[in-house]
Amino acid sequence: MLKYDSFYFQCPHCQAWLEGRNLKAELVNEAILYSDGKVLNDNLITTPQKMILCPSCGHSFWVEHPEEPFITYEKPEAEIYSWNTWRFFGINFSDNKGKMALVNHYKTFLKKSHYDPKKEIYLRRFLWWAYNDLHRNHQHIRLKYFLNGFMSYGVWRCNRRMLLEGEKLFIKNYKDFIENLKRLLALLEKHPEEQIDLEVPEIYRELRQFDKAKELLEKVGSRTHFTNEMLRHSKWKDARVFMVTG
Ligand SMILES: [Zn+2]
């Protein structure tokens, strides 16, 4: 059974048709939550993609409220660019080159134009996640993950090499990562209605301002596994993104 409902929309510049997908929530087997708020369902990010780069003409456009008539659920009688050709700008995430390409796309969008705060928050949040993708699941480099039998030795070694290389790239781009995070934090503090869950304490933690992160987390009314884990990592002075549940 298909896990998605397809919808179709047109590039406002060249009128090419693109296929979009909505995940059917009831068919999600496995959701993974990371400390930076990124959620993966069956290994795919489900946050809707609002910035789109047309695979036909290269025009970038914003889809804020996908509604008819801009969007149709009926398959048009025309050639259609499948979801994979434009989703995350057609990038292949199986290596660090693809991950860096995603970082560079967001950086280019941010440089190219001036956005209202809501859009800038969206782009900076995705840029933050894209940087974190370079060393997300860093714990998998440990031998334990091979010994637990989650992966074969070959897969584990290959994955380990990619994670170590990703960590190097993360360090190399650390200044830009921090700059983006500081700007995102300033925007979110000015526009609290745009904040997602524990995003602000998480940003302080990733900025290595552990005391501020702890202070904010201790103010959170109801303690959850998420707040407890973030407190633990703040106490350890660990600033790396981590998996909360999965
Ligand atoms: Zn186009």
C-alpha cells in the first residue's frame, strides 16, 4: 500500500508540473525524533518543504499554503516531475557531498534575497538541520552498534567512515553553523510563536551555553523523556545533536 497521497502543482515560472506527496500518518511504522526537532518517519523527513527549486527551469519559489487551484489532487494530463526529482533539490543524501550540497542550497537562498522573519526562520532552521545531518547519529561510530547486530560489519564500517568524514566537515564549517544558529535564536526570541517545542534550549545547548539551556529546561512545566535527555546532555556539556527516541 502506498504510504503517500500524491498531489500536483505547477512551477509559477515555466508551468512545469511537479508531484508532491503527503505522508499518510496512519501508515508510519517508525518515527525518530532528534534533539534539534527534526523528525524522520520511515527514514524520511515529514516537515513540508516550502522552498522549491523547479527541476525544469531552476526557478525557486515558495509554497506557503498549498491550496487549490494551485494544487490539484487529480493527475494532470501532462509530463510530471516526480517527487524525487525536486524533493530537497534532488539531492542524494547517501554521502557527505549530498549533505554539503543541501547546506549550500540553504545558504544560497538566504544570500539571494531578503525574507520576512517567518520565512527566514524556516530557512535557517533547515540550514541548522542540514549542518547537523553531517554528524547526526554520530553514536553509530561505536563498535557497540556493530556488535549489537544492527548492521553488518561492512555497512557499519562504511557508515563509520562517512560519519567521521561528516564530523570533519562539520568542524570545518563550525563558524558558519554558529553564525546561523545565533541568527535563528535571535529571530525565535523575537517571534516566540514560531518556536517548536524545546528548540530554544536546544539552540543554547548546541551553542555550548549549557547553563542557559539548563535554566530554560528547568522552567519547563511537565518533565518528559525529551526534557530529561536534554538536561542530561547539558550537564555532560555535550553540544552534539542526539537521537531522543527511535
Ligand atoms: Zn519552472
